[in-house]
Amino acid sequence: MQTAKYVQVVNAHCEGENGSVVVGGILSIPGATMQEKYQYLNGEGRSLQRFLCFEPRGVPHGSVNLVMPPCRDDADAAFIILQPDGAHPMSGSNAICVTTVLLETGMIPMTEPETIVRLDTAAGLVTAVARCEQGKCVDVTLSMVPSFVEELAVPVPYQGQMIHADIAFGGDYYGIVDIDQLGLEIAPHNAHILFDIGIELVNSLNERYQVQHPEYPTLNKLSYVMFRNIDGSLVQTCTTLKPGRCDRSPCGTGSSANLATMYARGLVKEQDTLTSQSIIGSQFRVTLSGTTTIGDKTAVLPKVTGRAWIYATQQLLLDPTDPFNEGFTLSDTWGRFIDELTAH
């Protein structure tokens, strides 16, 4: 059979969240920096994202990570996250999947008891420390990018009421909403309700508030709404993703953004450790390792620890006669916001 595309993929999940890693078949992405590559994938390069993320090859739950050589001398590898709505600059669960795949497949040599992998991302350098035993990554601790608050308790209307959200950056921009404002709990049986509310809120927040990262011009919109329930050092989380689903993991960038909001409110101090717990009960350990300044903003330096497991490999082919070379979506599976996926 003649094939127009041949892509090798290692499938992994981090605490339940699928994070496939492309390990072959894509030679390069245009751009001299990860910011330029990220911008290309959200523009001219959208066809690759659609090929990998849309049906019949893709699924609505999870991400596809493009691994590539780094653009900076102090990194070992680089990656960009592809999701159904486009490319994203950074993700904690996906960084843990990428690190695990790089080491357990031998793409980067593993050393025991720990291996350091420096990852170049569109949100900055992320250092991963993998704890390794007998050829396995037992867990991975990420030194996340500086995370900071844009605004606390901004009003946003929802179904005739006014609720409040914190806007913060943790590797991507988030609106963070205390779940008790909606009279709901973060639980599997509420997932279909939470993603519906979350997508409406992220659209509403983007209409009303503008964000701009002090150092990276292309990071200028809210990507997600994360619901939270803070109970001492335990934070229940549910991040909602377009076109309509809930993150299965506790969400590393969302947990980092939330850590910044808790620090701004005086709820945590340096060296405090929280447990972030996802809607399915999986957990990350989140530590406030220090603080710094980004532009005129006080930022926290989070460390996020989680686990990933490889569960399959794939070889994706494209028959040149296939009419669905860029894939498709249907609202029965992908939710009622699918028009946003093809609007770009």
C-alpha cells in the first residue's frame, strides 16, 4: 500500500490522562524557537494537529505530543502538545508522559537512581527529574515554569448569576473557579455537567478579559477553566478542555496556576506541599519550591510530581485516497462546541 504519511506513536497515560508521544515520522516543525514552532502549529500547521487529533485516528480524550530537538543549548529535548482545539505551550501530565517515553524507550539514556531531562517548551524550560528503578520511571518531578496571578476573583456571568474566577498562568492560562459557587461536587458522575459549564466559562472569560505573558507574546488567551475544591492541603481539581471533556489527571499546569493563587491569598508559603486530586481520584504532589519575578508579577516556582505508564504503540498511516486526511468531529462524541475546532 502506498502511504502519504507514516507516524510512529508511543501511547502513555499520566495518572489516567492519555498523552501519546510521536517518536517518528515527523522530521521537523518550522521555526527557530519553540514559540515560533508553537505559532506555526496553530496556523499553517493545523493540518498535522487535525490528522493526529481528529477522528478516525484521534480521540477526544487526551493529547498528542510532538517530540523534537531543542531550540536552546541547555535542553535535552523539546515538545509541543497537540489537542483537538490546537497546540498548547506546556502541560504537566504530558511532560511526565514525554519524560517517561524518552527514558523507557532509550531515546535518552536512563541512569539510576535518577535521570534529569531538560525540556524546551513554548512556555520556557522545564526540568524533569525521573526516579528510576530497574529500567522503569517510578515517578517524575517537574520544575515548572514560573506561575503567577493575573487577577483574583473576577466576575463572570453564568446562567443569570455572577460567579467569580481567578485568572492565573501555570504554563498556560487558566480561569479557576471554586466549585461550591455552582452547588456541585467534583465527581465522575458530574463530568458531563462540568465540561459544559467550563467551556461556556472559558469563552466568557476570553470575551471579557485579556491576558498577556510578560515574556512570550503568543501566550495571550485563556485555554482552560479549572474547578477546584480546597480542603486544607488537599485540592480537588477538574480542568475542562475544548471541545468538551474533563482532564483525567490532576493537571500540572492548572495545579501550578492554582498554587500561585493560593500564595497570593496567603494560604501557602514556601516549601509547603499540596496534594492535587483529579476527578477520578489520581494525585499529583505539588510543592512551592520558591518565588521569583516575571515582569512586574510575583511568581511561584512549583514542583509537580506524578507518574506515567506506557501501554501501547501505534503506527499511523495515511492512504493518499483517504477522504478524511484531516479528520472530522461529530457532536455526539466531541460535544456541542465542535464548530470552534474548525473555525481557525
